[in-house]
Amino acid sequence: MSRKKEVMFAEALEQLRTMAREQGNCVSEGQVREKLAELELEEPQIQLVFDYLLKHKVGIGQPLDPDEFLSEEERDYLQDYLDELAALPVYSQGEIEAISISAMAGEMEAQQQLIQIYLKDVTDIAKLYTGQGVFLEDLIGEGNVALSIGVGMLGSLEKPSEVPGMLAKMIMDAMEDYIRESTEAGITDRKVAEKVNKVADKARELAEELHRKVTPEELAEESGLSLKAILEACRMSGFKIEDIEYVE
């Protein structure tokens, strides 16, 4: 696939996920094929796109049941959390609209009420993002922060009917940002571990040969690793590579 097609492919995937958001986290098979038509993909490649969407909790033809993807621990946490939310006041649609109008006007009490009203929505959205290497509890926490920030930004809207969409988008964006940052941090952590383990393995081999701990300089000379790389690995490990002699 050419670079241009790779960019178009990535854009198509993002557009499909955006479309799914607007349709209850669901897209039709026809919509997927229409978005990919210009790329002229083979059928096996298109099936991989369907697999990608399902992995990201996007239903094909009908919404998925997000509860199916929760672990037992997540189910228990979610139930306890929902039990706490059940104690909050329940408002009619008319009352929610009135509260939204007041919140849009900047009334603090109304904004706090609106936060309480949409806390349940945060949990529903969080369930759509489970199974991507982050905890449900953390997703809900990120969503709640976004919700708290969002209710203070409603003054830019013209109609109270726009409130749910704006808050949902902010909540989703916050969760997606958190997942992306967590993934990037995980990649960094793995790279650090690989560097440390490589130096530790070389140090152990040389220490076994010499029957004593080795200095970074000796390890650099015998292993082919640069002294800079060895010292960096030592620092990353907190100077806890046991077969290296650290000179204070």
C-alpha cells in the first residue's frame, strides 16, 4: 500500500469510528464498504477492517453489548459505582432542559446538577472503551473530569438540545486521549525494559566468567555495548543491575 493510500486508509478508519459515535456506536456493512471503496481493497483486507471495528467495540449492523467485554472485577466495580449513583436525584426531561439552560447561562448550582445528571452517561461511554489496556475505573475518572470541565463551557452553545452531544464528545475525546497516552507510555516502558534487560544479561554473562561483579567500563569493553548505553540502562534501573559494580 502506497503512502498516500496508507493516509487515506487511516482517515477512513477514523471517519468510520466518528460515524459510529453518531449512530450509537454502530455502522452498517454498506457504510464500511462505501468508505473503503476508493482504496480498492481486497476482500480479506476489508474483513480486517471489520475485525478492527469490532475490536474497538463498534457494532456492524447493530450495536454490541458492552457489558460482554467487562471482566468480573470491572463488573463488580461498576455495580458498586452505579449503586452510589442510584442515590442521586432523578429529573424529568423538562427539568433537565431547564437545568441545561441555567448551566449554559453560567449558574454554578445548575452546572453541578448537570454533572450529577450525566455521571451515568460517563459509565455507559466508558464501557465502550474497555479491553484496550486501561482500567474501567480510570476511564470513568477521565470521563468525569471531562464532564466537569465541559459543563463550564456550555455558554458557547445556542440550544439546550446541543448539551448531550457536546458533553459526550468531550468525554469520548478524554477517554481516547487517555488510552492513546497509556499505550504510548506502555511502549516506552517496554523499550526501557528491553534496554535494561540487555545490559543485565551481558553483565551477568561477564560476571559469571570473571566470578565477580563488573564495572560499566569492563562491560563496555567486553560486550560491544557502548559505555553510554550501559550507564543509561543503569540509571533507568535505578542502579539495581546486580552484576554491575557501581562506583560512588
